[in-house]
Amino acid sequence: MTNVFVEAKDLLTRNLRTSGIYIAFVAIVVLFTILTGGTLLAPENLTNLILQNAHILIMALGMLMVIVAGHIDLSVGSVLAFASAVSAVLVIRMGMPWWVGVLAAILTGLIVGVWQGFWVAVVGIPAFIVTLAGMLLFRGLTWLVLENVSLSPFPREYQQVASGFLDGTLGSIPLGQGQGLLAVPQTLDVFTMLIGIFAVAGFITLQLRDRRAREAYNQQVESMPLFIAKIVVVSAVVLAFAFALAYNRGFPIVLIILGVLIMVYQIITNRTVFGRRVYAVGGNLAAAKLSGVNVVKMNFWIFVNMGLLTGIAAAVFSSRSNGAQPNMANMFELDVIAAVFIGGASTTGGVGRITGALVGGLVMAVMSNGMSLMGVPQSAQQIVKGLVLLLAVAFDIYNKRRAGVR
């Protein structure tokens, strides 16, 4: 048992950049659970956490690739607002079907990605300048398209994109009714629990496959007790989360969208040539060029991808807010960027993981939600968020100096 603890400590020390965020996340959850008297982990609140922050997590997937490649995108909030405005005009003002609005939001984001990718990759203007201009340009276009007025409401079908639930799809299990914050409704949704079980089964399968592959190539793997402990902890968390959703309102539709995107981008970043080249460009641009990587093409598609995901996030956010307003999504870009840096991405590119960005986004979400439940003023919340971002970047610099990287 002592050897297991020693090994665990060694792994945490060697992988401080990636493991530190998970430790911090657990600590923050425990802290705010205590401070809110358990309300933070109440089933209703857990569901709201997902619904309220899905758009940030979606954009964080794209922002991770932008930052890993050594760029930044300051325009995502304005682009989201612009895409939402286009959708609202088509569906609410012009009376088109709800699905036209969803496709329009995604297409608008895609077109914006092509526009910004052209200026960054082909013309060669730094992404900071291009997206700073985009932040102003697309905010102005949002006001122009909406004619400086808010549009609402969307049709019920459109609202279901972000606010709908799959409840009772495969039936439900009767349960008793509890009391207080942990009151249990009369039924437990079977479909939601099955999704949780399948997720755990998939996680275990992937972990076993990865371990066997590493062993086949004589690569170092953790001891079996530590490996089993990791499986048990992750599985318990997933099943507990699924249970909370199952006896609240069922499985959120937006969580399906988010889950599919996470799986797709995990594969892209870890198992495709494109993903490896993104890291190569950000890690060592000169070496990437000498290796035959078409940097212009890579940078172009990185921003097209960012635009695509921002368009999807626009459909999700406008669905949840049930309309479009000229000043919507103000400063969202800072939440997205903060999520990626807090999740362990390097300020100089070349380093970052999808899971880290997601956990970084959840850290921001839990802090905001926890402070709101405690009645902390908005001004104080912004101060805390700023300090957390500053500490995350300082931690990145500290790690580089410790490793001898300049």
C-alpha cells in the first residue's frame, strides 16, 4: 500500500500541470459544497450548472486548439451574439422554421471563421489584432441586424435545444419522496441511468485498451491498485452525476450535443494528423515548417473550426435565453479563454488538453454558481475570477522555469 501512495505522489509531481487542475477542481467543489450547505450538489443545481455553461464548454473546445496553436480569439462573444441575432431574425421576425434558425447560427459562425482564418493565415495579420477587430465588427453587426431591439420568444422546438430533457424515454422507476434539499421525486429516469452506465463501461474499456497498448510497447504504466482506484473514483463520480440527473428532470438534450462534441474533439486532438500538427505548430513553429506542415492551411482551419463551434454555441445559448439581444454574450470570450488557461494550456502554445479545458470551464462555473448561491456581489465574483486566471498563468510560468523552459 505504501508503494501505491509513493507512486501516486510521484505521478502527481511529474504531471503537476495536468493533475493540478483536477485536484483544484475537487477542492473547489468541496469548499463550495460546505459553504452552501450542500446546495451546490443538489440535483436541481447540478442540472442548472450544465444548462447554464454548455455554451462556454462548447467554445472552450475550439479555443483550446486556437491557444495550443499559439493564437488567441477575442471575438467569440461578439460572434456568438451575431450568429444568435441572425437566427432570431430568421425565426422570430421572418417566421421561418426553428431548424432554419439553428442551421443559420451554425453557418454564420462558420462563415465568420472563414473570414477570420483568411486574415490570420493568408494575409498574416496576428490573430490578436484580427479577432480584436472582429470583436468590434461583429458586435456592430449584431446591433445592425437586430436594429437595436431584442427579439423573443423562439418557438418551443427551438427552446428544446438547450432546455429540453429526455425524461421517461425508456420508462422510470418509482421512488419514495424525501424531504429538504435532497428530496427525491417519485420516479428515476431509466434512460439517464443507462447513459451513465454506458459511459462508465466505455471509460473502463478505453482505459484497459490504453493500458494494454502501453504495455505492448514496454511503456510505463501505473500499478494495478492505482489503476483500479482511478477507475473506481471516476466511475463513482459519473454514476452519481447520472443519478442526480435521473431523479431531477432526466437527461438534458444539450448534454448529448456537448458529449458528442467532446468525443469528436478528443479523437481529433489525440488520434488524427490534424490534431498532432496543431500541437506541432504551437510547440515549435520552425520545426513544424521544416517537417512539411502547411502552417497557412493549419491556421486557416483552426479558425474555421473556432467559428463552427461558436455557431453551435450560439444556437445553444439563444435557445436557453429564448431570444437575442444587442448586448448578449458580452465578455464571454474572457470566460472561454480563462477556462482554457485554467485547464492547463500554455500561454506560449503547444500544451493543452480537451479534458483540462473542460475542467477549467467547470471550475469557473462552480465558482460563479457557488458565489451566487452564497449571495456574493457580482463585483466580488469578477475579482475572484480574475485572481484565479492570474494564478493559473503564474502556475504555468512557474512550471516552465522549474523545467528549464524559457
